Amino acid sequence: MTDSFPDPAGDSHQHGRSTLPLPQRFDATAAAARATAYLLLRPLPARWAHSQAVAAQAGRIASTVAPADRELLVAAAWLHDIGYAPLLIDTGFHPLDGAIHLIQAGAPARLAALVAHHSEARLLARPRGLLNALDEFPAENGPVMDALVYADMTADATGKIISVPRRLADIRARHTAERPDLFAARCRREPRLLAAAARVTLRQRGDGPRAHLPAAGRGQPGSGADTGAVRASTGHATS
């Protein structure tokens, strides 16, 4: 992962929307991410409810990623849908709009890239003509992205916790009237989303590859030692 993005204060950003006043230094903690998401998404109650549920799910499965990445995972979960915020809409593609805002605000490049590429956004960017813009953000594969997919795909549009197949069926039902190429792209990403969720389940059970975790961090999934700090930082119970 490299921080090869334009200077947020420079003129190389091609989109012309106005943004929120930018802090001098972006706070990438889970608690600060929660506050940012709340400020941006409070005009959208259902989207805010979904984001709360996704963050709670991320905290619950935080033991599937390396200890150093747990705060990042939960922060990305809080922020993954901020591109829906009325103040941030530019391209109309929420993963890209959210990521652009984060980079402009001085967020870590890796956090912005997780938001940009969450839930196989690249497949949806192509029919929108936004693939080149999205590819300015390096795509990440591995336990953190898998966990973010799992968290997003187990919380429905209103914040209810559901299975991944039910979530995918709900997405299909809500998008049947969209352009055929967009709907086809949405369907093509389903096997990848299911595979990511399956890998998370294996890591939770201890049956999958866990080389990213040091021996001391391979406790039982859901143990207090693995997730307690992340639970506290989300401000929500994760059971």
C-alpha cells in the first residue's frame, strides 16, 4: 500500500464539489470515525442505522484480523457509506465520493482505499465509467477487506443483522429497475462477496489461514482479549 495520492490541498483533484471544513489532522480512530459518520449521515436515518450495525459487526469479528489492524477495520466500517451524505455527493458513486472526501480531509491512504473498494466496488465502477478514478486508490485484498465485506453484507439497509445470502437477495430486489449493465455488475460481484464472508467464517472458527495473527493473538474468536478494546471504541455492544 502506498500513499500515492494528490495533495488534498492542491489543484489535481478533478471533482468540483465543496466539502466540509477540513481538520488540520484527520483522526483515524474508531471513535472519531463514528463521530464523523454521524455528522455526515444523520440526515439519512436508515443509512446511519446500517452504518452502526456494520461497525458493530466489524467489532464482533475483529479477532479475524491482525491486532494492529482492528482499529482500522472498525473505522472503515463506520465510514464505508459516508459517500451517501448529501454534502459529499459528487460522482454519485458513494464508495468513490467517500474516499475522495477522506483523502481531502487528510485521512490515511489505506483507510480511504478500504472505503473506495468496499464490497467489490470496482465491479460497479466500470459500467459507471469511474474505474480509472477508483483505481487511484490501491485495492487491498486480505483479512481486513474480507472482514469489512462480511460486516457490510451481514447488516441490511435498515441495520438489521441478516445472513449474507439474504442481504444479497435484498440488494437484488431493491435494484431490479436499475440499468441492465449496472444490475449485471451487481450480480457478478456476489460470488466474491460470498467467498469473502466464507473466509471470515473460517477465520472465526480457526479453520482457515491465520498466518496474519501472532501466536499470542490466536485466542477464541469473540474473546474479550481479542475484541474488548474495539467494542469500547465503537460505542456499541457487538453481541
